[in-house]
Amino acid sequence: MKKILPLLFAFAIVLLNSCSKTGSSPGGSGGNNGGNNGGGNTNGITVTSVTPDRPYPDDQITITGTGFKADATKDTVEFGRLISGKFGAWHDGLDSQWASRCTVVSATATQLVVRAVNTFQLDYNSFASGPSSIAVMQVRTGGKKAVTPVVPFKRLLLLSSITNPELFNDAIGRPNDSLVIGGKGFAKSGVSVSIDGTPLTDFKIDSTPEYGQITLRLPSTFFGGANDESLMADKSMTLTNPDGKSVQKTFHFLLSPQMQVYGMQAESSSYSLSGLNGSGGVVKVFVSGRALKDDAVVKLGGVNIQSQAGLQVTGFPNSTVITFSAGSLALGTLQVSIWRGNTLYGACTFKVNQ
């Protein structure tokens, strides 16, 4: 009995020492479920910085720290938010629902370069609670976890659509028409927009956190001087924010403006042929419309005269003046008309007396 008691006492001391070591957290109590707010050391991983300072959701992001695996397949990074100081993911635990999961582009022991898989979900979830980003990133490797500080994301920059209010709001741009560019993430000033490298000017920007809109009138000669109104081509639009972030998207554009004649009127309702000859005067016909074209034909007709000539315009003007000298006229009621092919665009009449 005397030998048994010393043995039991020694066993109790060993057991107490073992419990004491197990109950302490190596490296402090930083939260072994990725709950260290600010990227401290958790189970041997540290996060010291995230760059760029204010990334867009579709930017490549560099996480600098220690304890990462140099094999990118062994590192897992995902976006989420802090809940009571703990990391909370934006999914229900299934890989197919991990919209916040990142692709690890490259990895070293001290640096991970990542890109979001679903930038739309990242943009939505980051700003779900207010105007400021609430996103953090959790890094997991070899059973260890660490959480970054809150990442102040910018809103996703996106080109989504074009509409043409003068063409039944179709998604087809056309010179000399209004053009509405839709998207999101546009800065309120300092934005540049181009089509196939040619800058757009004189536009208005309306931008909210949820939607952006740019409105302008596309110049009539933006795609050159083509007259064929059926010509269409796909054109690449580029939008760049003042910080240099750019997005591109291809849209459909008609290449020539649509010609219209709204009105034609002679300067006077009647003229004296002898008076015009004596004074060297001319008959003026004022034409108003849109995108008048040099392939249009001007016809002058009456009982004693039938003649035609090209419409003398350049650069698709919206108005012009047609002149007739006394020698080109005849007595009677004369009609001036403008045609393109077999299509009549406009006409007016005046009288010529002796």
C-alpha cells in the first residue's frame, strides 16, 4: 500500500501538466476560425497587406503575408464579411454556391495573387449593408486560417447596353441620333468613352451606386461619309474611369445617318422671269431636314421643263439652300423635289411669270 500512493501522486502531476498545455492557444487567442479582424497571426498564417488599396471586384488582388503554400492548389481564398469578429462566408457550404470563392492565380510562401470568380456577387454582397464595402478575405491553407482587414472595394465598372431613342429604343447606334450608354460604376466626371479608338465628346453622365448612364448625340460623320443607310458593323466601345480602369463591350452600329427632309419652301411664291434676267437674281429654295446627303437628286419640273442635278451638300448638314438662275427656269408653275433612288423626300412649288 505504501508503494501505490507515491505512484498515484506522480500520475496526477503528469495529468495536470498535460491539461494545462492543451488548454492554451499557441500564438495567442486570435480566433482559430479565421476571426482575427485585421490579419493577425492565426495558426501560423499572417496577412500584412492587401493591394491595390481600393480594388475593383474584377481586379487581381495581391495578399502579402507569411505561411502560405507555394502550390496554388493548396491555398483557398474567399470573400465574406465579419460577424461579431468572426469570418462569415457568402455561401451555404456547397462548392457550387461559393460565389465568393477566389481563383488563386499564383502563390508563394509570402504572396497570393487572387481574382474573384463571381464579380457580380462580390459587388452585390460587398455593398449589401450600405454605401461602404464590408468585404474581407479569408485565407486557408494546411488547416490554418487568417482573415484580411476590410477591403474598401469600388463598385464594379460595367458596360451593359446601348439604346437609341430615335430608333424605337433599339440597341443599335446610328450617327446623328441620340445614344444612351448604360452600365454601372461610372465616375461622375473625368470619364472617357471611345468607339474603335475614336473619342466621344459632349456627353452627360448620370451615375448612382447601382446604375450609370451616359447620353450624347453621335456626330453625323462619326463613321465617315458613307451614304448607304443599311450598312451595319460591330464596334468596340471602351469606357475608362479617371483612375485608369477600363471596360470594353461590342455593340451594333449603323454607319450612316438617316436622311430626312422636314420642309421645303421657295423664298417667294412667284417670280418675274424678266425681272430675274434684268437683275441677275436667283430663285432660292430653303430646305430643312436631317443629314442631307450628296447622293440625293434635285428635280425641277413643269410643263415646259424637266431637269435634275445633285444636291450640293457635304458633311450631312441639316439644312441647305438650292438656287436656280433665270436661265434654268421656264414659265409656269414649277415644282422642286428631292429624291434618293425611287424615294421622294420633299417638294415645293413656285410660279414663274413673264
